[in-house]
Amino acid sequence: MPTRGRDLFEATTGTFWETMMSHNGNVGYKIPLYQRQYNWNTGHLRRLLQDCLSGFHHNCNNQHRDPQYTYLGSIILTATKGEPSFDGESIDIVDGQQRLTTLILIARALFQKIAEHEIDIQQASVGTQEWLTTEVDAQKTSLYQCAVGRLVNLGEGFPFPKIIRAQDNRANSFSASDYRSPIAAFVARFSNEAIGSPKLPIHSALSEATKDDPLEENYLSIIDTLDRYLLATATAPPPDDDDDIEVLDRIRFRTNPCRSLFRRLEQFAEPLQHRFCDEITKVQDIEGLIRLLLFSSYLTQYVLLTRVETQKEEDAFDIFDALNTTGEPLTALETCKPLVTQFEQEHGHGYTGSESEFYWDMVDHTLLDSYPQSETRVKEVKELVTTFALYLTGEKKPQDLVSQRRYMRDQFQASAKKDPRVARGFVKAIYDLVDFRQQYWDREGLQTSGIVGWNNEDIDLMRLCLHFMIDMRTTLAIPILARYCEAHSDKDTSHQFLDAIKATAAFLALRRCITLGTAGIDKCFRDLMGSKPKAGGDPLCLGPHLQHEILPIDDLRSEYVSLLAQNPAGIESRETFVNLSRNNSIGKDGPSALIRFLILAASHHARPQTEYSGLLTRDDVVPGDETSSLTYANWIAMKYRTVEHIAPVSKPTSGWDPAIYEDPDLCHRLGNLVLLPEKENQSLGNANWDKKLKFYKTLASHSEEERNSYLEEAKNSGISFSSRIEQLLRNQEHLPLLNHIVEADQWSIELIELRTENLLELAWDQINSWLFVD
């Protein structure tokens, strides 16, 4: 007769608190000898913290009555072969030690931060102080008990770490206890530092095998995260604008989802409860402490784990192997697909042959073809769903799977409830975004992308601008451009798609030229998708029911112009653009893609000035292949791939005007930068001006005869190149971007400053018309 599953294992889903207090509170988890050391890196740590903090934030902002949990998966356990001197329930961890260890680190960090800030209670009124004191005691006790146990049947005298490694020894007496692994010693120190707690013995020297354990480093990282996202104020959010975690506004403290997290509030009369909660929303000095208390409660009571417990180790291994083979996390698209299938069965003629099947199959095939490795595909789908949330509803969504699954499920169900047409449009919108990313946001795809009816010049400019934005990693431009791509797919209006591409590229280049860093530019793109434009009308997102009209292209330009005029850019004209960016250290702080774009734009259809050597002008220039620099071919070509400082960054002993180095940032200005092939760039090093000038002249030569002439001239003047560099120079094609550089006899402060202004003005003249339309 087959053995029933429950005879092989028990599976129980419970909170972190219930997990650490199972078996009547006497549970002691042990990491077997064969298990690897704790080795979570910052990426693993960040994902778990993001899941917990995102779930906490979602729960506290939840408009419904149902609590929002964070599920951290299954841990696989088996009865240990025993800890002879330990009377508690000893259980081996087959899978899950990284998560349990990290959760204990978080509990310890929260305990520390609450202890540091409990003095803030004094900022509240007397009655509120009494309540908050009980809350602090309750939360600290819960956090402590998640890490340190007490043998119930032996009274209060025998604490023990809830998690140890095989080399440690839990016991019923202090003399028999021995904690030498990093995690056991960490928990023991926690117990010893807690006021009023019995002391645990710690082995004085950790073994060589555990010295490099990242536990302490991760603990400090957790402390830093708690400082930034729980102790920050809502008016002064975390510095990383692109982070997925938001700061809970203290106005939420009085709402039911937050009130339910307090452990001791219900002990007071209801009028007092309202008074306490009303006060904590107003006292800024205690809001950090309140968030710490709320998140501590969420961590212990709303973070879930499934405990799979077996009696035999071999059964645990079988379960682990099965989960490890088939247990890849389901993406938000995979959990949404069954809802789409069910919808077509209820509202159509079945899923097979339906419009939804057609678009979903296209999405699946595209993702499988483009990302055959499952790990890469899961990452891409996470990024896709984050972009889709902006595209559909203008919302910022994190990349944790719980939030993404919930968003896709809720949005599709709302669409299906509204109208079958809207539900099918929802599926098509996913396809539209996937298709856009494949055709227009992929470096390889761009090489063949195009629009029917466009001339070669328009296609070239489209590819150039998109490749520039890809290289700038401006992924939040995707939903904006995808909207114009989908809305103007008809060839009669498709040039509005090109206009949107050009306007977005111009906005990106001009703004980043001022700020150099991102400086909140992602928020600009998010606001464009989710907020009403100044000219009126709908936000740029599709809308939850696909009801939004596309923003006219002139209004999009107006939005970008308005954003440029605001801080931190403050660009209103050519003059303000040049004045604000002329002294920027773009060669040090700016991305190379931005420098390349500006130089190519400034050089486009320009020639060397006759009145001032080393500068450019567009006067009397007849456009042609020689003067066409702002092209897709130049962008992807090797010949203009890298940025070189003409006057070297490090001050040379000779060969350069020493005045250049009186201002350490002068050499990083745009006027001291030039584009070169990578090998040629590397070969120059800190050569003096005379040698570089000969080098540039050779690269600017139109013919082999001219190159040979310059190389001979260099030799005659005592300048020699290695055989490798000389071969590079002989093989390199003509570089017209150097034409104006080789006209300069000397390289000086004045020329750097004048060339900076010259390049900025010409770059502005080339791209400002993409935005500033008369």
C-alpha cells in the first residue's frame, strides 16, 4: 500500500515568529556539517529586504481589510541525529539556512535600532509615552525570542541560540555550551548585550573556516537599509531615486492596517487609542521609532515561511531535489496566464484560437528566443513588468515577485470586469511592449528596425537616438516611446513616433549635460507617464481601461521644455545651457555615451574655423558625407568608440602648458575631449602635445601618401612611434572629427575654454530644434 505523503513529511505555513517558536518554543535549528557556509551577497540580501519592506509598505497602504503577507518560500527540515546535551527539539536545516540566518540578522538589527531610539518616546505626551513603552518592550521581546530561546521546562536559566552550526554545542548548562561559529557567536552576543538577559558563553577564537563569513558585513548593510527606509522622513526620502522601496508616510500611522500591527494598543480604551494614533502622526521626532515598531511587527507576524519537516534525512533530500528541479519562481506573466485562459473560456469560444492566445504566444516565443537561459529570462520579465506598470497605469512598481504578481493579477481582473475588449487589450499591451523592446530597445534589433515609408535619413536618426538612450541606460524612456510607437503605427502618422524619439533624446542629452548624474531624471519620466500634463488631457500611460488619448507631440515637447527649465537643470535658452554646462567636469563625472553624442552633434555638418584654429563653424558648409558625423554608422563604429583627454588627466612633467593644471577640473571639460578608436586611444597615454598633434594629423589624413608624409615628418622632428602604433596609424581610416584639432598649434587654457563653449553651442544648435519648435 502506498505511503501517504503526511507519513513522509509535514508542511506547515507560518509566520517568522511561529517558525522560530515551533515545538512549544523549544525548537533549535542546526546547520549540518555538509552545508556550505553562510554566503549571501548584497544582491541576495537586498532582494529579501526589498520583499519584506515592499510587503510592509503595501500592507500599510492597503485599502482592504485583508492583511498583505510576504511569502519567503519553503524551508526543508529534518529531525537531527541529536544534540546530546540539549533538551530542546533539535532540527537540521536541509534548505533555508541563508533565509533563516538573514531573518535573524534583521531581527537583531531592528532590536538594536529600537533600543537606540526608544529615548524618542520622551517627545510624546505622558499617556502616549506609557503606551509606546509597552510597545517597545513587546517588540524587543519578540525580536529577541526569534533569535534566542529559553528551555521552557527548565525555567529561565538556560537560554540558547535558535540557530547554530554543527561545530557548536547547545547544552542545558553554561559550562557545557560552546558557541564558536559566526552565527552562533553572533546570537550569543545578542543575548549577552540585551539588558537583563542571561549570558551565553562564546568561544574566544573562531575556526579558520569561518573567518571570511559575510555575516557581519550583511548585518551592517541591514542597519544601513533600516536607517534609510525606516528612519528617513517622507519629506526627505532615500537618496536613490531609482530604488523600489518607499518611505511610509507618518499620516498612515492612524489607519487600520498600521494600527493592527501595534501589539499593545488594544489594551487601552478606544478614545485613548484614537488620541495616541492621532498624536504619532503629528510628532516628527518619533516617526522613525514608530516605523521600526511597525516593521518589527510585520517581520514577525506577516512574513511567512512553509516548514517542510521530515523524520528521515533521505526524505528531506528527495523533497529538496524535487523543489530545486521544478521549483523555479513563477514570474508575474506565468501567474497571470491562467487568468487569461479562464477569461477566454468564460467570455469567448475558448482560449485556443483566441486573440489572447495569439498575443500571449508571441510574447512567450519572443522571451524564449531572446532569453533562452531561465535566470536571464526571469530577470527580463521582472524588468518588463516594472516597465509595463508605467506603460499601463503610470505606477512605479518594484521588481519583487509578490508585488508584480499581485499587480498583474489585479489589473487583468479589473480589465476583465470592465469589458472583454479591455481584457484583450491588456494582453495586446503586454505584447506591444515586448515587441517594442525587441525591435527598438535591443542593440542587435536596431540594426534592422525601420518604419515603412521612412527615408534612410529618418531611419538612421531613429537608430542613432535609440542606441544613444540604450547606452545611457535610460530604461524609463521605454514606456514613453512605446506609447508613441503603438499609437502611431500607421505610416501616415508614424513620423510622430520619430519626433517623440528625437524629443526624448534631446531632453536626455541637454539635462544630463547640466546634471551629469541622473539627479531625479527617472522621476521626470515617471511623472510624464502618471501625471496630467500641464496642457491638459490624459496622462501619457494607456490608462487602466485603455482609455487615455495619446499626448500630442507638441505637448510632449512642451512637457520636456518645462522640465528642462526646472531645477536642477534650469535650461531656458542656448545661453543658459552653455553657461550652466561650460564648467562641468563631464570627462570625469559624465557618461561616455553623453560625451560622444555631444561631440558628434557639435561636429555635424561643421568645418574648422579659419579665424580661430581648433574651433568649428557651420558657416558656408555644404552638407555631405565628409561632414555628416551625427549618424548611426558613426555611433556603432569602432573609430569613435572611446573618449580621450587631449591634455592628460595626470599632470605631466613636461610637454604641456602648466597653467592647464592650476584648475584640476579643467582637463575634464568638454573642450579637452576627443573621440578616438579604442586601440589608438590606449596607445597615446600621457604623450606630450607635439607627439599627440602628429598622431592626430596622421589619423586625420585623407590618403596613405599623406599619412606617410606625417609619419616621416614626426621622425624628422625626433618623434618616434613604436612599430605597433605606427601600424595602427597606417591602417586607420580617415577621422574627420580631428580636422579642427590638427589646426591648433598650441593646446592652452584659452583654447580648452573656447572649444568647450564652441562645442556646446554647436551641439545645442543641432538638437534644440527637436524640442524647441517655433
